[in-house]
Amino acid sequence: MSYISPDMDGPHPQPSRSRLTLALGILLHLFTHAYGAMLVPLYLMIQSDLALKGIKYAALLVTVYGVVYYIVAYGAGMLADRVNRRDLLGWGLVINAVAVVMMGFTRRYEMLLVFSVAGGLAGTLFHPAANALIPAHFPKSPGMAIGMLGIGSGLGFFIGPQYAGWRAVHAGWHWGTIANWQRPCIELGAMGLLCGLAFLLFAREAPGHHENRPAPHPMSWRLRWNIIGIALTLGCRDFAGLASLSLTSIYLLRAMDRDAASVGFTVGIMMLIGVVANPLAVWISPGRKRLPMLAITLLLAGLIVCTVPWFSGTWVLPALCVFQSFHLGSYAMSDAAMLERVSPSHRGRVAGLFLNIAGVAASLSPWIMGAWTDAFGPRAISQSTYHAPFITLGAMMAFAIVSVPLIARLGESHPGAIRPLEEISPVTMEAVM
């Protein structure tokens, strides 16, 4: 099937330039998520260096970034419909990167919070603008283009914490009073700045994207309340998934006495599975199989994450990778299931409304995990102490199954819906690649 994007009112851009825009978009996706996860293995270093009273204050930096990132997502989507999306994406990463670099030059906690806010405001521009721009370059295979763009997410969650932990421990350069944990901020920030400037220079907006468009048809209240219900239930999956990053990091740092480099490697590797899990999950769950498989995937993810504290150090990473295979795959299934059931004219606002609720709630999880584990006190060095938080995350993951009948209430697949399975063919793969 082919889907003609409403953005394609004019001649299609040169294939080489569309592919370059996609490739640069993958890099932007990488840095966007790398910045959101890079501080996770550095919690103890930040706490010690800034003399903070608990890990929760270090984790709050990640929470503030995420809350700001999601709370204005709906507004970012409306902005992406009216202005040049190439400029939004390029300048968004540039500002995000500058904020990360500045975190590497200040030891004042209140300024770190300010830069977290600035990074979140800039980072929120990525998904609404990229999810509109990239498919517009590939109107015959929009789902495949989104799938390729999603590679950047897995790479970002892998590179961010792994690079940060490695460079914080092993980087040899010293400059003034810059602390060890600040060196990866400066390095990754500088790389992202160059990537953002390259996007502004070489990427292209799709033809036919007008700056002034007629106001879209409003969503019905029935649809609006249904999406709110999905966000409140499926958002438990989002909370548990993001919480697992901080909880795993704290668990490895304290209960298993790992250093930042080792924790960064573990967190990065377990998220790298998303590069394969997202497209594979959509591929194996076509049509009416999608929602039943989503329910099974959520249940399996919940059962596996409960068992993490029972594994020895050797088996923790394999267990986490299996958990993330199901957890990350569930995102592809749920996103596809919702997008297939709503009108193309509503997809941006549906995604924005969902992210406003589920994303903001999930972004509170790093601080909550930090506060919970701070309360352990001397017991934080014992593996058995972590049974309760991991079981809680597993229960939240399983509770998210309640969202499945709510997604089904959206109706049958909408005519013109994106069907990734039908798009994967030699023709569409050639179009994207």
C-alpha cells in the first residue's frame, strides 16, 4: 500500500537529498536520547562532587529534562505544522547541545537545573518535527522511514550512558576545575552541536510544507477521553520502563559495587536491543494480532523485570536485555496500533496528548527511584533490598495491559493508516535506503 502525505504538494526532492536528510535525522535522534540518558550512570559521581544530600537530587536533573521535554510536546507538534521543520530540528539540537556543554562548565546545582530545563525545551522539538518531516520525504513508504528513524533512539540510549560512564572514568584530559563527570557533557555536547549545524546546512524541508495552514479539525471529546485513558494506563509501562534505567543504575552502583563505566556499559547495552526490537515487533504482529501480542509482551516484560535482583552479577545483563526486548518492542506495537486507528489529520495531536500525560508521568520516575533508594540507607548495599522496587515496576508493566481494550475502542484500522508490514518490500526498502 502507499500513503500519499499531505505535505507532498510539490515535486518530490532528489532521492539522494531525502536519504541524507533521513541519515542526519537518525543522528539527531541519537543525540536527543543520548542527552536524556547520559547522566544515569553518573549519579553517585554527581552526588559526591556537589555534596548533594541524596541520589534523588542527581536524578532530579534527568527528571527535569524529561518533564519539560514531554509537557510541551503538544505545543511542539502544533509548531511543527506551521514552520520549517528542518530549522526546528537543527536549531533544537544546537540549543540542546549547548545546554549540555554548559552543564560541563558549572558546579552550581541550580544552574544545572536551568540547563536541564533548556535542554528539555529544545529536545521536545525533535519528535513532532522529525515524525512529520521524514515521512514527507518518503510518501510511498512512511512507516519504513519512521522505522529507520527509530534506529537513532536505540543508538542514543546505548551511546549516551555508555560513553558518559566510560569517559567519566577513563578520559585523560583535565581543564581547570572541570570534574570527571563533566567531561562527557562537554564532549557529547560538542559532537551534538556539530551534528545540529550539519543538519541545518545539508538537510532539506519537504516541498509543499506551507508556513500557514488551515486550522485542523478538532478532535472529538470521545476520542480525546479515550486517548487520556490510554495514556493513564499505558503510561504505567512508560513509567516503569524509564524507572528501570535509574533503578538499574543505582542497583548496580550500590548493591553490586560497579563503577560508572561498568554501569554505563550495562545500561547502554540493554537499550541497544531497541534497534532491532522496534521494527521486529511490528513485523511479527500484523493486523488483528497486534493487540493480543501487545498484551502478551507487556505481561512478559513485567514478569522478567521482577526477577532482576535474584540474578547474580553475571546474569543481570542478559536478564535486562530480555526485559528490554519485550519492553521496547511494546512501544512499536502500541504506537502502530493507535496510529492505525485514528485519522491521519489527528495523529499529531493524538501523539502529543498521549506524550503530555504518559511522558510527564514517566519523567518523574528517576527522581522517585532516587528518593526510594535513598530511604534504604545502609541497606542499599544488599541485593534483597531492591526486590520491592523491581516488583513494583513489574506490576506497573503488567497493569498497562488495561490499555489494550481502550486502544481497541478507537475502532478498526483507519483507511490510509500506516501499515508497516505491508510497506516492507524490496520496493519500499529501496525507496528509503
